[in-house]
Amino acid sequence: MKYAIVTKINATQTAPFRGFVKPYIIEDDNSYRVSKDDEFPNRNSIFITGGYNELDEKFTNNELFRIPFEEADNYEELNPNSSLYAAHGRNATPLGQWDYFYVIDKDIDYKQLEAKNIVFKPLGHRIYIISAIGNYLLGPFNYGEPQFVIENNTYQVKLHPYPHLPTINSLNDWHALKIPYNSYPVISVGEAKILVAKLDDISKNEPEIIDYISDEQLLKWGNDWLASFETTKEKGLAKRQLRSFQSAIEQLPVSDTDFFKERRKRLIETLDKTNLWIEQRSILINDFLSTDTGKKQVELYLESIKDSLEDQWRSKNQEKEEEAKSRLNDIENKISKKRDELENINQVLEQTKEEINIQKRDELDQENQSLMQQIRAKKQDLEEILSKINIGKEIDELKNERYYLQRENDEAKEKQRELKNDVESLQRTMTQLSNQNANEMKKRLNDLKPYIDLLNGIVPFTSKESRKNYPVIVRDNVPSDVKELVQEIVDKLKRYDRDYEFEDVVNFLISIHQNFLTMFAGLPGTGKTSLATYLAKVIGLTDQKRFQSVAVARGWTSQRDIIGFYNPLSGTFQASSTGLYPLLKQGHWEYQEKKEMYPIWVLLDEANLSPIEHYWSSFLDMCDPHSPRILQNNDPEVNGNLTIPESVRFIGTINYDNTTEPLSPRIIDRVPIIKLHPSKKPIVFENFDSNELEQEKIIPYKDFKLLFNIPSDQKELTQDERRMLEKIIEILSSPDAEFGTPIIISPRKQRLIRDYCGMARKLLEESYPLRGFDFAVAQYILPTINGSGPKYRNRLEKLKKDVINQLDYSSSMLERIIDIGENEHQFFRFFV
């Protein structure tokens, strides 16, 4: 895994959780280097696929931080907005304390660490290495809080030494590393300069070590060192003491380390300089005073200050005398005040004693009266309690009697509920038997009707009447690019007041094209039927009689309800009234006669009013792409086998209320289920007449197939998609008992997800790279959710936290499933 040291650039305009960062340093394994512009083409940036808002909260502008990155799957070399590399914001981490130091390009006296003015505000608390005279770097140093200087728009930074550093065991206090300026690269980050080096690597190269202790600190260090041997306790540095101190230092044992040798040598030199100055100073002064000029100067000086000294002496004596008198008066006044205060206190004390005695007598009298009143009240309470004891016994007996009566009443109610349940169960049984008998009778009458009609001379409706060759008006300007076709359909739907986003229409068309059956799910009024009808309208199927709406009825049980049945008495196939069989037969003849095929769409409106796996069972296996599309129906006109061409698609609309049948796992495993939500805009054409709308021309099926063909380089999942799908399967199928019932994602469903992403990735990559995978998860995996209990909820929470939270559409849908399940006694299901 590669890491980049980066700063923020900006978030995208369409989504604040995505954006770009600028790389400065590349880390690979244990090496690091300055990044090159040609490594990151187009924008010299790395694309943040998610979590950019977290970076904004965690890091300031121009602050360096570390982030892992990898090649993006959707990079376009000619697209100026496309980045070759991508990363996620949640993986960003701050730099370590000893990584990549700031550089101040100024001279410094390393024996006097003054405050320095710099043009940038340092970020974080990393270490400075200071440039001295521009030819070498000295450091590292710490620094205090930067102070802004208004006069010159700079920041003042007070530098502090580091007494010890990690990884450099021999570095003592008042020492720093000295390295040549060009030993490591220096890069600019905004107005700051950064040394591309880590402390570990600098220490491995054995840099020169500089002792920057001042003479004053050196003498203090020597004194502390000498005291550690307890050779002297003297303080101060007089001439005699300096000589004694120097002698003691010279006699101390010498350590083998270069540090102590160097310090001891420099300390002795400093003491020599100090002794020399003291000796020279005494000699010079004595020599001068022994000359005539010196003696005369002393006499003149003493004569000049004689009067002044006398005045000073008199003034000081007078001041002292007055001060003493004043202090004596103050003391006498204080004594007098204290005597008066003491006398007042004694008077107050006597008065207070008398008042306390009187107050205590009054309080005792009041307390005595209060106690007498309480005694009388307690006596009255006692008499009332004694009178109520007998009543309490009667109340207890009545409570016991009420308890037994309540138990008998509860038992009677329980028996009444049991009888009521038995009656309701009997009524349901009778109703079921009645319905079964009615359905059985109806079925037998339907079976007998052709024979009765034939005996009465009535010719039944047969499939021969349905063989018609409808004229087809073909478009002569088929779009060459699928995006152009989708945009055209989006614009046409808006004319019919169906305002769908581009990516939603992409999802509808890919799902319908790739699947034999596609489900539109939603509560009543969400526009499921009108969506399927208008999609058929705008691509020309309605006007060319290639679209059939079938209203599913309650009680359908077999294919005869949706297609029809073979009448052995007349030897013909009797089609049902749905109108589906003639359309399928038209497709059969086109296929058999090798004519140009055109799309055929069938809408199963309210598909789950009856169990779809029953009445549609003949078509169920055709959902698998390699299954034969042959429908055995004994129709002699098709030699008993009706071919369903690959241009046929079924669209089902389903509600999930109490009036419908639930979808079986067989259906959920084979088809995409697209949830529709109520439109925010009013619908104009709720009851439209297709004849009043503009006539649309049709596109041949081969052109549709060519437009929606999966590109050869997109047939497999990307690395991110594969990783996320494997994580989803792992979480859902985990047998861990803490997660409740497992959910199995079949290989069939995994193949459907792969094919969907292969096509959607091409059309939705501008939105964000995982948008296609997001839709696939929402309509192939989330419909499998159907379980209950807190453990099952744990599985869903883990799925959301570990994977789905990276997918906007699926995350909001899963969150809604969890929230509604919490309010429905821990029962979690997709169809809510």
C-alpha cells in the first residue's frame, strides 16, 4: 500500500463528501521521496471518493497529513477532471512528531535562542530545524505558541531546545544536530518550507553534534557537576573561590565520553579567562592608586564629598529620630484604642448574657406549650386509630372476597376468548371450504364451457384469429451512443410530466434490458404502472402494438389464466382474455421466419394480487439466460411449442400492503426489485389516452442490444466493487449466532450484480464510481432482508457500518428498514 503526504485542495461542487488533495511526498514500504507532477496527471491531485468532509473537520488549510491511495478504476486520460489515483477521507492520519520538519531560512545564534519572525503560521507541534547562514541545518528545536505581529504581518516564534531526542541515545542537553543544507530535499508547502526527512534517518547518517551551551550555563553546569561529587559546598565565584573551583574541577575524575571531555575542557578555559580578568583588574587598580595622580584624585574625591556626607549623616539621624517618635505615638494611640474596645466588649458581653437568659426562658416556655399540644393531638390520633381497627378488618375481608371474584371473572373471560377463537376458526374454515368449493366449481365450469359452447354451435375464440402482422415504423436515426438515447428518453418523459433523473432512467433501462422480468415496487400511488407505460410509449412500443398491459386478478393459479389453454374438443388453443397470447405468438412468428425483431414489453399490473410463481410458472425458468425459451402449450399452429424470443421483456408492478401476496424467494433470487417513491411533482397524465400522444417510432432490438452491450473491459467487477461485495456476502452469510438468521446471496444473484455493474459503470461514472454498484445492492441484495429479533438487527447494523455506509442510496434505504423494524416489534423486511 502506498501513502501520500498531502494537503487539502477543495471539495467537489456536487457533493461535499468528495474532493481532491495535493500530494507532496510519496511513501512506499520503508522509503519516501518527493512526488513528481507527471505521477498525478491532469490535476496533480488525488481524488477523495468519500469522507472529504471529515478531512475539513480534522485538518486546516496547508496542513500536511498522511493518506493511503491506489489507482482509480474510472480514470480517463483525456478528461481534465479525472484523477489517476483515488483515496478515502476516513483513512487519513496526522503526521508523526518526528516526520518532515519545518525549515526557517534564517541565521541564528545557537547560543542565544531568540524569538524569530516568520511569514507563515506553523501547524501542529512538529519540530523546527533552523538554517544557519544558509549552508547547514541546526536542530531540532521546539517552539511556543506563535504570536501574530501586525506591523509586518509575520508570526513570532520562540524557540526552545530539546534536551533529549528519541533514537539518538548519545545526544545530551544543550546539544543539537548539524547537517549540510543539501543533505535532504526541501519543498515548499504554501509559504512554509518542509525538510523531507525523518529523525530516524537523520540519526542513522551520524550527523555532527554541536554543543550550544552558553558560558553562563556552562559555569552553572560545572557547579552542579562538582556538587554531585560533594567536593565543595561553596557558592559564589569570588577570586579565591574561582581558584578553588577550578582546582576542584581539574581533580575530578574524567568520563570516557566525548561529551564530558569537551565540556570539562571548555569549562576550564572559561575559568581561566575569569581568573585572568580578576587578577588583571586588581593589578591595574592597585598600580593606579599608588601613583601621585591616583592619590591626588582620591584626596580630591574625598574632599568633594565631605560636606555631602555630613549632610547625609545629619539628615539620616533626624529622619530616624522623627520616625522613632512617630512610631511611639502610634503605639500609644493603638494601646488606648484597644483599652476602649476591651471595655466596650465587656459591657456588650454582660448585656448579651442577660438577653440570652431571658430568651432561653421564653423559648423553654414556648417549647413546653408546643409539646403539650402535640401530646393532646397524639392522644386524639390514637383514639381514631383504635376506632378504625375494626373497620380495617372488615376492609381486608372485602378485599379478599373481591380478589376471588376477580379471579373467577378473569377465568370466565379467558373461556369466553377461547370460545370466540374457536368460533372464528370455525368460520374461517367454513369460508375456506366455501371458497375452495366455489373455485373448484368455477374451474370445472371453465373446463366444460368449450364443450358446452361447441354442443350449442358456438365457435370458441382460438389463436388463429390472433395471427396478425402489425406494421412497424422504424426509426432511421438510431443514436450511436447509449447516453444520447437515455438523455432523449429523459427529455421525452419530462414532456409527459415524469421528471426522472438521468441515473434513474439508466437504472430502469439496464434492469429491463438485462432481465426477463423486472419488478417496480412501491405503495399505491407511486407511479409504477404509469412509469412502465410511459417508458414503453417513448421508445415506440405502445404506438407499434408491441406493449401489452395485463391486469392480474386475484385467484390466478396457472398459465391458463394469463395465456389460455388447449381445447381438445375443438383441437385449438383457446387464448385468455388478457391479450398476451396473440402478442407472444406474433413474436414467435417473427423469430421463426427470421424477420427483424423488435422489443416486446408485457406489463403485469398488480403482479402479486395472486402468487406470481403459480400463474407465471411457465416463464420462471426463462429468467436464467441459458434456459430454453420454449413454452409447451399444445397449440397445433406452433407445433405445440411457442418460442419466446429474446426481445420479450416482462415488467411487474407490486404493492406491499395487506391485500397482496408476498414474493417467494424464487422470484426474489431471479429478478431486480426497484423501489419507487412518491413523486414530489403533481402527475398530469394519470388517466391518459395513448392515441392523443405524439406517435413514436421504434428501434430494432438488435440496435438496443448493441447499445446496451457490456464493454469488454468492464465485464468484471472493479477491485472496490469486488471487495465490497465479498464483505457484504461475508456479513450476511456469517453463521455467527450473534447475528441471527443468515442471508444467502446465490451465485445467480452475484452474476446479475456483475452484469449490471459492467453496464452501469459506463453510464454513471460521472456521478461517482460506485453509483452503479449502489443501485445493484439496493435492488438485488436488500430485497433479501426478511427476519426478526435483536440479533438479526445486529447483522443489519454491521452491514451498514462496515460496507453500506459508503453507498448513499443503499445506506438510506437500509437505515429506513432498520428504523421501521424497530417500531414493528423488531421485524425487519425490505417491503416496508
